[in-house]
Amino acid sequence: MILVRVVFRAKHGKVNQVVSAMKEAIPHLPHRARLLTDLSGPIDTVVIETVHDSLAAWERARVELFKSQEYTSGESVMEQAIEAAYQEYYTIEAE
């Protein structure tokens, strides 16, 4: 199992806009997702965390996400509110 975290740094004052857009998008994702915001570390950080069977499964889900109407309709909002983003991948060793 693979844990995927997509970490976004919102522009100053835009974190609530990013969180609202992501809350609207999460129900449309093809897999369970958790939405996290920072309590410490860099401010204005928003994370979407998902679990997949493999990296290949994540890639398939990602391709489908990028094709979806929900993603494309929210893309312009996110482009204006996000300063930077990166992805983290972890192997789940035990639960």
C-alpha cells in the first residue's frame, strides 16, 4: 500500500479559499481522501492524503482525476490561490 500526500502552499490569505475548493472536490474523488491543514511548520499549508494499492494505481487515479469535470472546473481557482505544490510518497509498512 502507498500513502500519497499532495502538499499545497497557499498564497498568503488564500488558505480558506483552497480548503473550500478542496472540500467541494473530495466527494468526487474515486478514492477516500483526507484533507489536512497545518498546525505547525510552514503556514498556509494544505494537504490531501490518499492511500492506493500501488504507485501504478495512483497514476491511474491521477489520470482520471485530471480528466474529470470537477478537477477542470476548479483548476482556475486553485491556480490563483496556490503558491507551490509537491507530492510525497510513502510505503505503508504496518497499520
